[in-house]
Amino acid sequence: MRHNKAGRRLGRTTSHREAMFRNMVTSLLNHEKITTTDAKAKEIRSVAEKMITLGKRGDLHSMRLAAAYIREKSVVTKLFTTIAPRFKDRAGGYTRIIKLGIRQGDTAPISLIELVEEEMQPKKAKQRPAKAAVAPRVAPVAAVAEAAPLADAPEATAVEPAEVCEAKAD
């Protein structure tokens, strides 16, 4: 049983899996989008978002922690100078996973994982429109005619459906 053991194994040893995640996060931050399998995309999403959070903190300790995980110094510099300031007002959700379909060779589900591009605007409180007066329900016409017959109206006001069909045929 795998109680309290989070994460996917992906058919790899621990060292291979960790090295693969480091390479993939480095590529994601460098190119800002990569194509991979669904399972790998879902796993590297949490690591990439932690790296962006370190970039948002911006202090020396967080820079050293990011440099210990990310493979290239130029990507660490890019993370702290360009990527992290883009997300300074966003509380999370820096990445997006878009499912692309299946891979031709082995029918593995493929996804595109990318950094969210648009600037996040804080949500404004929605102002609900003032409630309009509720109109009373309208009773069917036949029920109204039966309930209150008009005294002055001629008796031949009701039109039978057969008469309507004959009138349309003419």
C-alpha cells in the first residue's frame, strides 16, 4: 500500500526522476513552454511553481535554493529578473497545462505546459444589479377568458383551431 506517498514514479529510479524533473523545469523556465506527457507535466508543475515563488521572494537565500535545483545560471538569472516580476501580483497558478492529444508512436497522452502570459488583474467585487420588481405570473388566456367573461363582447370571439386552419388555407 502507498499510503501518504505522493507523486508519480514514472517507471524510473529516484535519481533518474529527480534529474529529469530538474532538466524539464530548467527547459520550461528557459523556453517558457514545453511539450511532454500528461503525467510528467502534472509533476513538474509543482516544482516550477515553487521555483517561481522563490524568484518572487528575491533574496539571496532563495536565489541559492533556485540555483541548487536549476541547471543553468542564465535560467536562474532569467527567473529572478524577468519571470518572477511578471507574477508579483499573482498568488499562484503560474503554469497552464493544455492537453494536445496522443503521441503517434506509443499513444501516450501529450500536453503542453507553459507559463501563464497575461498580467493578472485583481478581481473587483461584483456589483449585483438592483433587483427589479417581479412581475406577477400571467395566467393562460383561456383561463382568464373563462374566469372573467366580458359582458359587451360578442359571443363569437373564440376561434376554433379548425377555423384557423381553414383561414390559412384560403
